[in-house]
Amino acid sequence: MPFLPEEIIRNILTKLPVKTLIRSRCVCKHWKNLIRSPSFISDHLHHSSTHQNPSLLLERDYDLWLLDCKMQLHEVRIAPLLDSPSTFHIVGSSNGLLCVRVGRDCEFYPYILLWNPATREVRQLPPNTPNTKGVHLPLSIGFGFSPVINDYKVVITYHNMKGINFDPVSPYSLLVVVYSLSSGSWKKVEFGVKNFVLVYESVTMNGIMFLSGRVRNPDTNTYYNAIVSFDLASELFTLIPTPDWCTSTYTLTMYENKLAVLSFFATQDSESLIELSVMEDGSGASWAKKYSSSCLIPSVVRPMMMTVWMNQIVCDGSERECYQEPRITLLNISTNELKTFNISQCGRGTGCRFILHHTESLVPIGE
């Protein structure tokens, strides 16, 4: 067999799927060391992120599935630590790593796992119980990567119920704890945004985590939509206004590498309107409406989960009220073409609890 230069071998290997690379580590010691090296893992991730469309990770009631760009479904093997699959929930995906909340929603202090489904590595994070008096209810859990500091972080926002009679709009009721994968520890972070009520949603891009919620005007006791950004490097929060036309039913997503908002409106004629708006700057001062479509999706669908994938708006299209076959709905942004994709083969349940982008990688979790 002719000799191949090292750079050609490396270039070929960076284009291979993770499962193939894991098997290739058995070829020889040199390949094993190469594939495990940080520089190769970084090169492989860069190629996967820039030359391949991410898959959609669909979380069903008891299963996880990946939907690839060829519209083929692949079941994800559950990690050994997730021995009770009905009590886990995927809260974020970044560079092939998944952040998993284990425990039922009513539990005040769930434990958190980081998991690479492709390599089967899993790591349980240390307890994150806030070291303060009072009752704390977890409102949101976010996960992301900061290229500035080369670190992965888990961000949990708690509601401090002490002394406020369980009032969810007390101006000083939020407590934030942040876990750093590089340091292996949790710490408290000052929230600093008054009268903000978080919901269970976040999206992270370019080292910035965005949390959706509402702000209460204490003078009028009224609410308006808003977004809070959290810089994973500086650990500072900033309030960002949403588009003026954004409704209370909206979802954070990404479009053209920018923060985007998907708004859903139920019209009086039993049809629906979906709008896609993109933040043109980093402050939220300028939003551009990129897409608006009506008379396409029946209001009975009322999508619980929405995202943008391969220039399509993806909705959990299961008609829950009619208990029809579970499916996702894909709406092409350029052509307005509407498609549905049956996901009944993905096990039991009426729809998806979570839909997010996922790219397989060799990224390690560490000890």
C-alpha cells in the first residue's frame, strides 16, 4: 500500500463520522493518539460545524431521536446514568455535548448531567443547591460554550421564594448559579435585572446565552416581553427588548447566525400566523421581520416547540387536541411550502418535548 503523508491522513479522518473514528482508534496506536488529541478534535468539530447541516434532536416522552438533513431518523442510545428516561429532559446542546436535567419538574434541586451521545461519555455535575436560606424554584437551565475562554457553562436561574409569598414578580427574587466545566465548580452570579420573570427557554450562540421572559412594570403592574443576554465569558447580564410586534407566544432561535424570535398568532378564522424576526445588532435596538406567513397551519396545532433548521421553520405539529399521529411540520421560508413528517416511529407520546440543533463530535467531557 502506498505511503500517505500525515497531513492527507489527518485531512481524510477529519471528514469521517464520529462512530467511524471511534472504531478507527483500534487501527494503530498512532491513530488512537491522533484522534484523541485536542487539535484533531477541534479540527473535526470545525469541519462538522462548517460543512454539514446539524441534525435535529427530537425529545419524545421516553426516547431521543436525531433527524438528519436527509430526513432520516436515528435513535439515540440513552446513557447508563439515565436509567429512568421518563425523568430526564434535554436543556441544551453545544458542540456535540448535551446538558441533561434529571428529575421531575416539581423538584427544587434537580441534578445535571453533561453527555456526549456519540462517544457515550457522561458526567454528573456536583450538587448546585444555592447556599442561601429560603426556597428556590429552578426557572430555567441553559448550556453553552464560550470561544473566548474555551469553556462550557451551565446556567441555572432560581426563583427565591423567601419572604415574598411566592410572588413570581418580586424585583429581587432571582438567583443565578453558573457551573464551569474547566473549573469543575459552581458559583453565584449577580443577576442585576429588576422585575424580570424568566421562562423555561434559552438559546446560546457565539458565547452569548439569551433567556426569554417578561418584565413587570411595578407602577402599572403590567408586563411586556423582553430578553436577557448573558455573556458566558464576562458573566454579565443585559436586558434586550423584543420586537414591538412580538406576542406573548414566542420562541428564541437562530437564523443566519443571528438571534431570532419566532412568534405564533392564532387568528379568529381558525388559522395561524407565524413570524420570524432577526436581531440586526447586539442590543435589540434594531429588529428586522424576515418572514411572515398566514393561512398555512391550523390553529389546533398550536406548536409547543419551534426552531429554524435548513431554511425551514420547524414546529411540533402534533394536533394534541385531536390525538392524531405525532409529526413535525416544516415550513420553507423561501417558498412557503409546507410539509409534515411523521414521527410515530419514535415511540410513545403525542409530540416533541424538545427540538434543538445537534452536531455529533469527539469533544470530551473530562473526569
